[in-house]
Amino acid sequence: MTLLITVFAAIICTVIWYNNAPHSKMKIGILCLMYWGASLMWLVDAIFEYFELHAMYFNPAPVDMLNDFYLGLSVVAFGLIIWLVILLIQDPKGVIKEALFKKK
């Protein structure tokens, strides 16, 4: 479940990045790399878990699926938080700088 959630997030993010690639100021490429990295991590985890459990890997308990779902959503939310912090620190459009140094 975590693999599916992060792969969908990575695909959606990549499509948004690709559509805005020539003049993107929002640093969406960083978000794409984080989600693809998380997807790769969950893929490796799934491969090792499959070798450990074999056929039982495809019959998870409902509680395990719910926990994996919450973990996947947490990973996506944490990636968004990191991206927002990076975006606010770099301030590519100068919005924060303008708000801080605005003359009254």
C-alpha cells in the first residue's frame, strides 16, 4: 500500500513537473525526486518482504493494510512539508522577501 501511494504521488508530481518544466519556479523537481526515492525504497522493501513471506505477502491482514495506508499518507505529507520548507527558504518568486521588507 505504501508503494502504491508513493508511486501515484511520484507520477502525479512528475506530470505536473513535466508540464511546467521550461519555466517552473516552484522547485517541483525536488518533490519528484523525494517521491521517486521513497517509491524506490518501498519497492526494495516489498521485494525483501516477498522473499521472506512468499505467497503470504499477497494476503495481508486488514490492520496491516490500514497501517500501510497511513504510513504512505504520512510519507507523502512529510514530503510536502519538506518541499514547502525548501520553497519558503529559497523563495523563488520573492514573495516572502517582499512581505518582510515592505515599506509602510
